[in-house]
Amino acid sequence: MTSPKQQEQPPQVAMLQLISGFWISRAVYVIAKLGIPDLLATGPKTSDELATATNTHSPSLFRLLRALVSVGVLHTGAEGRFENTPLSETLITDAPGSLRWFTVSELGQEHYPAWGNLMHSVKTGGIAFDDFFADDVWGYFHKNPEDAAVFNNSMSGMTAAVNNTLRSSYDFSKFNTVVDVGGGHGALITEILQGNPHTKGVLFDAPEVISGSRERLAAAGLSDRCEAIEGDFFKSVPAGGDAYVMKWILHDWNDELAIQILKNCREHLAPAGRLIIVDCVVPETNEPHFSKFIDLNMLVMTGGKERTAREFEELLSASGFKLLQVIPTEHPTSIIEAQPA
Ligand code: SAH
């Protein structure tokens, strides 16, 4: 993971940058949570003005912003006013593919304490989150709807970031009905249906997630073309699709549970139907790849994992599928296409 710049630095300097990475992460979290990039979107501001707008302690806020300027997240212009940079603009709430809620979710209430307990996972193979919170993450979200809303928004934001890539990398127009299994608030199925006016959709997720999605589907003008169905994908998935899409689902689960979900999809798929998995594919080489750290995120949060192409092939064949192709995208996630074996 060494950049050319790091290679020029003495190892202690380069290592200190890695070690202090979480200081930067948490500082980014605070501005995202406070909505500071949103405030700066209307023009440069002093730390006093920002402190008043966010109800924070101005001298401390100043120190936080100064530190973020030093790593290029923010910029100071005339009279020491703080300004957005292309980096902080990614945290603006309405930016296309906004990372604001991803930042707040990953570095806030539940992911961050779980990462603090990473040692537990490494020592025992258990789930750091469950050990820390005495509950699993889905139970936690059930009991903490505000954090759940942030998480669902974070998934929608991340989905928006990969939407274009997915749409241009795979032709969904050949399907009559696409079922999005664990589709969250429906950002992906919305994108697919808007790009393919003759296709129908089914959004399937847990009841509390589906209840938040109906309004969004209606707002996108898709109430007629997209059914929102609630349920548990370990029990069954809705029938009637000629394509079943699962984005960022299988990586949440260990092989045994992933196979259970896959078999439930297999049950409803005709021989010519397609299964489309959108997940990271871990390269078997040593190059830097986002998947290798998302994999740790899965280790601490859900007990799931990111898989290599070979591991996907094994998982699919254990569930009655044949892997057809792995389509890389510009994003760290790939499209894995399979059909009934
Ligand atoms: N596919 C979406 C969401 C991924 S997050 C996206 O890419 O944005 C994982 C999703 O799985 C969440 O929406 C969660 O509610 C859903 N999920 C978890 N357990 C489930 C279950 N047993 N049945 C149905 N959905 C479930």
C-alpha cells in the first residue's frame, strides 16, 4: 500500500501517518456529522461563524478545521475563512454519491466501537460488534432507528456512487422482472428501472427498511412498476423474478448463511434466469484494494467476508449456480453473473 511519496519518507514518518489514520477519520466524522461541508457550500466561513451555526466551541472547532486543512480536506482562503475542497465536497448531503452518511455511520455510533474491539475477532474468530454490544448489528439497528436511518442513508449514498457504473457495465433491459434482494431503500432498483422503462421491479428487505422505502419509490414515480415486499431472506425471497440482484448482501454472511440466501433465490429462478451479485472481489495478488479493508469491516461487524473469484465460484456451485462471468467496474465492487447450474 506504499505510495511513491511514502517510499521517499523515513519509515517512522510513513508509519506514523498510518498509525494516526484514525485521528483523521474521526476528525472527518465530526465535520460530516455537524454538516460543516453543507455550511461551506454557501461560501467561505470563519470558525466562529461555523461554531455558531453548529453550536460548538469555536477555539476547539478551529483546531479541528486547521488539522483537516493540513491534510487537504479543507482549505483556508482570504482572512482565514475555511472553504470546501473537492474532498470535503464529497461530504455535502446532496452531492451525487454523497459520502456524508457513510462517514457518519462508519465512524459513529456502532461501527467505530466494533472496530475498537477488532482484537476480539482476531483472537476468537467471533464478531467484535456482537461481543461489544451483546447483540448483532441487525438487532442493534432494530432497537436504534436513528442509527439505522443513518446506515440506510449511507448505503443509498454509496449506491448512488456506483449506480452509473453498474448501469453501464451490465444490460438489465433483457429482464422482465428484477428482484433486488436486501435492496435497502431501493436506490439501486430505482436506478435500474429508470434506465429500463419496460422492466418491472421488486424491492425486498426487512420490514422496518421497507416501510421507509415506499415513499421513495413513489417519489421516483415507480409505485406502479416496483413492488416493495418485506420478509426474511433466510426464509424465502419473493417469486417471479427472471433476475435476482444482491448488492452488498453476501459479504455480510459466512458461507453457510450465504448459501442459504442463494438457495432461496435459486428456488425461484428459471433455467434462463440470472443471478447478479454486486460485491467486492478480492484480488489474489498483493496490490492495494478497498476490498481487503471492507473485509475487516465485515469481520468486526457481521461475521461475513469479502471473497475471491474462486471463493464465489465455490459458494455458487454449493447453491446450485454456475458462475458465468465476473465483470469489473470502475468502482472496487464487481458484478458477478451466474445462472442455475
Ligand atoms: N443492497 C443495499 C443494502 C445493503 S445493506 C445496497 O446496496 O445499498 C444489507 C441489507 O440487508 C440491509 O438493507 C438489511 O436490512 C438487509 N437484511 C439484513 N438481514 C436481512 C434479512 N434476514 N432479510 C431481508 N433483508 C435483510
